[in-house]
Amino acid sequence: MSDHITEIIVFSFLFLLVSAIGFVAARWRAPKDMAHLDEWGLGGRSFGGWITWFLVGGDLYTAYTFVAVPALIFGAGAAGFFAVPYTVIIYPLFFLILIRLWSVSHRHGFVTPADFVRTRFDSPTLALLVAITGIVATMPYIALQLVGIEAVLKTMGVTGDSMLARHAPIIIAFAILAAYTYQSGLRAPALIAFVKDTLIYIVIIVAVIYLPYKLGGWGDIFAAADKKFQGTPAPNDGILLNANNQIQYITLALGSALALFLYPHSITGVLASKNRNVIKRNMSALPAYSFLLGLIALLGYMAISAGIKPLPGAKEGTLDSNTVVPLLFDQKFPSWFAGVAFAAIGIGALVPAAIMSIAAANLFTRNIYKEYLKRDATHAQEAQVSKIASLVVKVGAVAFIVFLDPQFSIDLQLIGGVIILQTAPAVAIGLYTRWLHRGALITGWAAGMGLALWMLWQIPNAVTKRAHFGGSAFPLSEFGFDTKKTIYVGFVAVAVNLIVAVLATFFLRTMKTPEGVDGTTPDDYFADEGDPRIEKTPTTVDTVSST
Amino acid sequence: MAETESPVPSTPARSDRSPWNWLLVIPIVVPLLTPLFNHDSPRLWGFPAFYWLQFLFILVGVATTSVVYRMTRR
């Protein structure tokens, strides 16, 4: 531990600094009345270009991404680089589709994607499914942020062997996070994101200039990686893709992009911006983070070139590949700068964890509490319930990591990405057309979920030697094709989901099943700052019951 | 009465339709065409084509979204 003392001091100093910022954030751009979900949960829907850039950037590119993507490159090579096309594709999709969600939410005061589905399709059941899917998909994602911090703490040697000693630093970190999120809401991660991203950019720019210089240049780095992959028995690794994993690469990039923009926390980040132009401009500016992510991914190859050996994992005989990047920094940087780098990753976990817990809390408040438990909840009550729910969500995330194998969270996050995709027909297509019947969307969702879970269950993992939930690459041979090619599970599941939804729509139309009333008008999808807010009127309940 | 700046005929209702939007198909489709970039050569500063081409696609994404934003601004 003593040889890491400088790193620990720098890390702790920066960590405490952002914690202080988190508490002060409540007074930043202070509203007249914080007791409103728009203020606590969406920062007053007032963020301009810069804040949105830092907030959404800090939100989408999480600490786990920064640790896990290079770990993937370290282990499998080119296949892990899918993170780059994935984060290129996502912005045009935001630009075209999510902007409509911003407009319609601005007009109707929606806080969550499930709010939109509720009004658009006049179906509390469908909204409930969207909300539950969102919460279930987000929970393990929060837990994974802890995995990111843990990788850093492990490298610094501050994690002991007993269960309490191993997790005490994380519990403390999350308690602080929970406290200032409770107090400041979305303003806390928005303000902290400035510090986090500045640190990340500095660290990575230094890393990609300094490390190749120390390791003999990019040519040598790629040569070392190539040599390693040539020497392994695994068929699908290498510095280029091969014939069998290209479909997986394509479908994973596309599927992940679609999933990311359906995740509640991305939607929360987007809804917090003040007008359409802020969002559109950001779609040109946010790819700066994708560039950063690509460079971070290549740290995996630098780790190979530097001869890094990952630290042992939680279980006997396993390796924790998430430690490769922290170890690379630890061994190649002066210790004070390694401390800065670790703080960047650690703080990098806090921003998305805060936004995700707020997003999950908003889903609970708006689509479960207000819909089913207390219909006449006031704005102040909504805000209070959401604050408490955000605490519960964080306690749950810590419990995941403390009491369960971290591998379980990784599995769940994998499942999370696949299941959140199943809300695409209702949320994304719903922004364009109401043609799909609400009953059909529910049927399609169920079909997609069922298929996704079955497929994930079938996938073994050769490295960790487990029979189920071993990854998201599904061998096409299981469908009876004579091939070694693999495909991303989420992609197949959402395709089936959509086909079922279309067929069921035809069926329900023929049966003349009631479709409910659309609470939105075509013009709502283009509304902008300055357009009047439609005060929420509980129309649907009365009109439906009176017919 | 007011002169319209865009070449598109203005419609009475608001809309986000624009031919410029088709430009966004490029950054959605090109990064998915693996046969296009799954090669080692030509190398650039030691980077295999697979890597520097995909970095280049990020710039393509930035360029296209910027153009579409400018051309469709109301």
C-alpha cells in the first residue's frame, strides 16, 4: 500500500473536491422552487450547449466504458473496437429521432420515455412495461460503475481481503454520492461532469502521446498485439476482424447504439437541455468523446505491448481484465499523474451513476408511484418520492456489488442492453407513427424479451467456463445455419419483436380492438423553447371510462 | 409573405422533413460496412487501416450532422 501513497493522496483530494462541488450544485442556477421533479430530476430543463455537452458526454461515456472497452481490446482485439462505430452511429439517430422526444416532452411535461408512451398509446400497461424495463436495465449499469471504481481501488491496493475491507471505500464513495444527488438532483452530475471530463481529456491526451513514445511507437504497439493474438488458441481474436465475427461487429454496434439512446439516463440527459438547437449542435460536438473513446480503447493494445498482467479476480484462478488500464497507468506514469488518472476514472463513475439513479427514480415516481399508488400526487410529493427512490436505487447497486459476484452485474448489464432494445418499437417508432397497436406492442415486447433471454441463456463462455449468459454473440448454427458466424442477440430479438408487433397489429385491427386516444398532436413533435406547455389534463381516464 | 431561405417549399404546419436529412444515412451506414475498412494496409502513422478509417468516420459523422444542422435551421 505504501508505494501507492502519492496516488491515494491525489485521488482522495480530487474525489473530495468533486464531492464538495456536488453539494454546492444545489445553489447553482438555483430555481425558485426545488420541490418539483422538473427541477430536481431535469435540472429545470434549462441546460445550454456547454452544460449539455459535458452532461451527456459524462453520461454516455461511463467509467465502466473507459475500463471495460480497453479490457475487451486487450483480450479480443479488433472486435472490441465496435465501441467506435457504435458511438458514431448514435448521434445521427439522436439528431433525427430523440429530438422529437424532446419536443413532445417539452410540450407535455414528460419526464420519462414511459410518460410519452402512456400518452401516445393511451396504455398504462405499456408504459409500465417500458418503465420496468428501464429500471431493470439501469440498475446493473449503476452497479457496473462501482466495478469501474473498484478496478482503480484494487490497483492502488486499498482493498483488503475481508468482505468489509474490500468494499468499505466503495460504500463510502457511494454514500457521499447518494447524499449530494439527494440534495442537488441533476445539477450535481452536470457540474461535476466539468471536472470529470477535463481530467479525462488531460489524462488521455497525455497517455496517447507519452505512452507510444515510451513503447516504441504505434507500429510496435500493433505488432505486439498481433503477436499476442497469433499465439492464442482463440479463433476470433486478432487486430482485424475475421469472416466469423463481422456480422457480430455490425449488429453489436448498431444494436448498442439503438439501446443507448433508449436507456433512461440518456433520455434524462437530453430532456434536460433547453431547446432543439442545443441538442442538434451537440450531436456535432459529442463525437469528440467518441474520438476519446477510440483512443482509450487502444490503451488495451498499449497494455499488451507493455506486458501488463491483469490482477486476480474475485474468484480463485480468474483474472480481472478490468484492471489492465489502471495497471498500465500505475506502471508507466509518475505516481502523482497516475493518481490524477485514477481520480478521472473514479469521478467518471460518479457522474453516470448519479444520472442513472435519477433516471430510474423518475421512472418509478412517474410511472409506478403516480400511476398506481397516488394519482393525485403534487409536484412536491413527486420530487420527494424521486429523491428517496434515488437513494434506494443506489443502495441496491451497492448491494449488488457487495453481496454478489461482480460477474453477475456484468451479465445483467449485458442482458440490460438487450432488453432495453425491446422498448424500441414503442418509444422510437412511436415518435413517428401510432400505426402499431398498443396491444400489439405489448405482445411484441413479450416475444422479444422471451427470445432474448432464451438466446442469452444458450451462450456459453469459454474463458470463464460458464454454460449460460456468457456473452451476447449468438452462434447462428443454433438456428440451423451451417456456419460459425455469430450475431448480436439484441438485434435478433428486436427484429422478432417488431415482426410480432406488426402481425398482431393486423390481427387486432381485424378484431376491432379499441386503440385508445392519442394524447399528442403532430405539431407537438416539433415544439421548441417558448412554445406553451400543455398543462397535464388527465383526459384519457375519463373519456375512456365514459365511452 | 416573408422570403424563405431554404430551397424546400415551406409547408403550413411545422415539420422536420428535409432532403438534407438523407445525408445522415452516411454516418449510420458507412461505419457498419466492415468489408470497407477491415484491412491492415494502408497504414497511417503505424495504425492499420481498420483503426484510422474508423477514426475518420467520427469526423464524417461530425461533418454531416453539422451540415444538416446548418441547412435545416429555422
